[in-house]
Amino acid sequence: MNGARLLRIGRAARLALHLVYALGLVVAVLIPLWLLAKPWWRPIRNRVVMYWFRGLARQLGLRIVAEGAPTDARVLRVANHVSWLDIVVLNAISPSIFVAKAEVAQWPLIGWMAEWLGTLFLRRGDVRSSQRLIEIMSWQLRRGEAVTLFPEGTTGNGQQVGKFYGRLYQPALSARAPVQPVAISYPCSETGAAIHPLAPFVGDQTLLSHVWALLGARSMVARVVFLPPLPTADANRPSLAIQSRAAIEAVLMPAREQARMAG
């Protein structure tokens, strides 16, 4: 049996144990805390979530490099979207409530965990569902939560940032909450490329096949840059979408150009 296969099997075993550990945390820690310590629920929940996702990142061989200061409360964070790893990385730094596509709810174990952690699911093409989602996001922001959105609506290849759609910026306007752009990248330290070839989760690839591929990688770096929040007092949805995308692109473009020149 070659070294790469042994590496995958060993990591897969540790990852399985870490997922089982998550169930134990929910049953033994989070549920009792939710029932008995509701005034302190949010900070305790965030601490436990951050601790668990940092462990998950280690099991996946992810080294996280964070820059800038995340706004932890009453903020709509908007990030470019490369992979489901984005959620792992962001929760390992500063947990929040995520907006995700409805299909995530069907993923084994992860879907259940996402629901329990308050993830808001978007059914594409369902206008009534979208309106209800906007109302819930606004309510969460008003009560002081940080909510994270991927305005591209899908994952990309990491080489460029797609169009940011403005509809789901409305909750920030309604709640008068700032919008914080977040730039995410997975540079390849081995080749100097701007994006690690295994990082993007695109096309028809399944979650399990992507995890299996990641478990064979020696290591991967996730770079996350929290940019200054954008005020929403005199803004509108299109302007916020354009400004936040431009801020993220301004961070990612130099790295791509540097990698291109080196290559």
C-alpha cells in the first residue's frame, strides 16, 4: 500500500472520529447549554463551534491564515465562494449563521449539523422561500447575529470572482447593519499557483469524492482577509454588491497576477 493511500486512510479515520465527536458535543454540551443557559447561549455556542471547526480543519490538512478583523455581531458578511471548505474556514475563525443552498441540508451528517447550527437554506427559483429567507436574515441581524452570505450563488474555480447578486443584501439595509466583504483563497505553496488545484468544489463532483481527494493532499493553505465593513445608511443593493465584489477582487487580483508572472 503506497504512502498516499495510507495518508488518506489515516486521515479518513481521524475525520470520522471527529464527526462522531461533533455528535457528542451537540448532545452532551450544546443542547444542555441551550436549555439551561440561554442568556449566554450565543458566545458559548460560538466558542464550541469555533473549537470544533478548527479541529476539522486540522483533520483536512488545512492551515488557516487570517488577516484583518472580523466583525462578530450584527453584520452581514459577504464572501467569494470557492468550496464548502469556505464554511469550515470561516467558522474556525469567527462563527456565524450561514446562508446555503437547500441541497446542503441533504448532505450526510453535515446537513443535520448545518440545520442545528441555524444555517438558513435558500431554495433557488422559489420566490416565496427567498422572501421568507430575507425576513429571517433581517431578524437575525437585528438580534445581533453575524450572518454570512456567498453572493455569487455558486462555487467558482478560484481564478476569478463571479457576479455578486444584490437581492440578499436587503436584510443588511432593513436591519441597518454593515456589510463586511471577506476574500477567501487557497494558494498552492508547492507550485506558487494562486489556487490549489484541489480546493475548488465545482461541476458534478460529489462531496465524498472531494473529501477523499483532499485527504490525499499533504497540506493546504486557506487565506482569509476580512475587509473594512461597508456602511449601509445611504446605500442600495446594487451598490453594495458592486462595492463588496470590488473590495474582494482588489485583494485576490494581485495574488493571481503574481502567480501568473511566476509561472
